[in-house]
Amino acid sequence: MSETAGSAERTDQDRQYFADPVHGPGIDTAAVAALADETLDFRFKAVPADAWGRSVRDWLATRPTLDGLGTPLLTLDAAALDHNLRTMAAWCRGAGVRLAPHGKTTMAPALWQAQLAAGAHAVTLANLPQLRVARAFGVQRLLLANTLLDPAGLAWVAAELDRDPGFAFTSWVDSTDGVRQMDAALRAAGATRPVEVLVELGGPGGRTGARGVPAALEVAAAVLAAPALRLAGVGGYEGALAHDASDAALAAVRGYLADLADLHRRLAADYPTATPVVTAGGSAYFDTVAQELTPLARHVPGTVVIVRAGAYLAHDDGFYRGISPLARGAAATPLRSAMHGWARVVSHPEPRLALLDAGKRDLPFDEGLPEPQLVRGRGPLTGAAVTALNDQHAFLRDAGPAAPVGAVLRLGLSHPCTAFDKWSLIPVLDHADAEHPRVVDLVRTYF
């Protein structure tokens, strides 16, 4: 988001999420505000040509609407973003956990700022390029949910830690070889502050992570013996072991979390910190993580439980709609989808087939195809389905005369983690259900 929120153009109907300047902790708010000075041009496929040459701030001051934007298009919904931000923050407070949202979902510093301002403890990232983006915007507390072994990258991290006493960085490690390589690279770089690490526990058939508690204990012992590293806790990712909300999937998740808790208890006497971290919890099972891990504070005093859900902010109309704890459960306040696709019918080559001008280059498709929701100016669209995507087209079946050539459809999308990366600038609408939604902001991403 740009920092146009203090503009006199705002009305009482604008959401609190956009209405006040954000003074959240842990990020350079001036750097985020400066995004409003970026000049719009051909680089941003969501922006119409009549905006070229203007700054983000100046174009938004013209009060543009969805009517003036072309297709294909991805938009965010301000009302839903605000709702999801507040809902997740309240849930974390009630559950007694801290939130370090996975920033790779959006790679949008303005959205990170909003999450931090709402109480997020840190930002989680997945690789070195993402870390560099975060540091460019002054994010002060970063969790790398991965093992960093690149010597040049470790030298950069060491320099950042030495340069900025307020910078807190934690990485994962899952092998004794990894410990040795990290320690050697950091010492070769002349690091003066040790890098905090979490021992990552994995599971059979899962992703990274030491396989089993005994192997993880060996990794922890290696960390304790490494001068350039400091053992800060344990972590992992239960989402690699399950992909739905079935009883079998939830049992697998609980079994994994029981092992993670066991590892944390076994290391209690070895932690060189009074506030050891235990972290798990993607966007699908963070409720189960809280149930299984928060009792650890009784056994390991000072334990900080961190969940890392990242998809909650945009949510979706697909995968996470079905699996998120704040959607599948009896949540009093469920999440709302804050992202939509917009596409135009460009061809009706067969009676039951229409082609839309949005495809794999524009919309996510790895966790479910887009769902037709409505035809602009005509109302809800029922009975139709997107059955396939090419690079630049969607195959729409059974829309009939409700979606003639030239009609613009709103599409529900699945999996925000593969939506944001397709757009370097994303319009934010005041309300996607409005007759003529207004563009109230532009979210800049860095992938």
C-alpha cells in the first residue's frame, strides 16, 4: 500500500485499515510511504495507460474506479483485508500465540507494515532474496524458515547484524553438516554477533527438517558447540505432512506436533535464552498448533509459541476457504476472500465454450482453478465453470448468454501464494461488491 491514507480525499466510509497512517513497529515506515512517489508506467500491467507519468499518489487522487481498469486483472478488497487483519490478530491474542506471518505470500512491504502494526511479532521469509527485500524496507525482526548455507548470503546477514544492533534474525538448521557450514562461513566473514537458529524437525515424506527427535538432538548439540550460532528454539512445518482437514490429516499433524513438543522439552535445560521459541503453523493448521504447543509453557518456562500463517490476509475462494481454521471450523468471525480476478470474454467459438483473457500468467491455478462469481452489470453467474487455463486464456464452460463476448467476469481465486507473484502492482478496491468499486490504493510487490 502507498501512504496516501492521510489524503483529504478520504471519506468516513473508507476502512480504518487505510484511513490512518501506520506507525507499526519493526519496519521503516518512511520507506513504505515513499512507494507512493513511484511513477506509473508500462511496467505495471494493472495500471491503465492514462495513469502513465503520474505518481501513485497523484493517480489515486483522481479517485479512479474499477471501470477504468483493463483486463486481465487481480485486485484486493480493502474491506476484506481490514477484516482479516483484525480477525487474525484477535485470534492470536486469544490463543496465546505470537504471529510471524509468512511474508513470501505477498512480498508486499506495505502489507507487512499493516501486519506488524496489528501486532505481528516478526515477518517470516523463505530465502535470501526475500530477506534482502525486507531489510531494504527496514524490517527489524525476521525469521528465515529455511537453512541459509550460501557463504555470501551469510556474510551479508552478519554484516546486517553488525550494522544494526536492533536487527533480530533467526534461521533454521536441520543437519550437523549445515551447522558446520553456517558456523564456518560466519566466522570467515568476521561475524561478531552469533546468528540465532532453530533446530528444524521434519517428518517422513515431508520437506526439510531432521528426521526424528534423536537426529534433531544431534543438530542441537552441534549448534551449542558452534561459536557463531546460538540455539534459540525449535521449529518446523506441519503443512508438509497433510493437505486437507480429514481426521487422518489432523492426526498426522498432531503426531508431528507431539514430536516437536518432545524435542523442545528435551532441550529445555540447554537453551541459552530465557525465552526459547517453538514455531510451527502455516495457514491451514494454526489452531491445532496452538492447542498442542501452548501448554509447553508449563514445562519450559518462558516458551514463546509462534505461528506463521501468511495466507490469512488475502485468504481465498478455494483451498484456504476449505482448510483454514477460521473458515472450516465454527469460528464466530470467519475470514473473507480479499482477492479477485477479473477477465473479459473474448471469444464464443462453441455453444458451451467461452474464452476469457486471463490465464496462467495472471491468475493462480496450482490449488484449484478460478471460480466464476458474477458478470459485471449483470449479476451472479451460476452453473458455469473454468475448466482449464492456458498461458493467456481461461476456458469457461456453460456460461451461456449470461456471459456474451465483451462481458467482464469476477473470478474467485485459490491460493494467494501463487497470485501475488504475477503482479508487481495490485489495485486495492474499497469494496469488490460495490456497483462501481473505487481504487483506494496500490500494493507494490517484490518477487
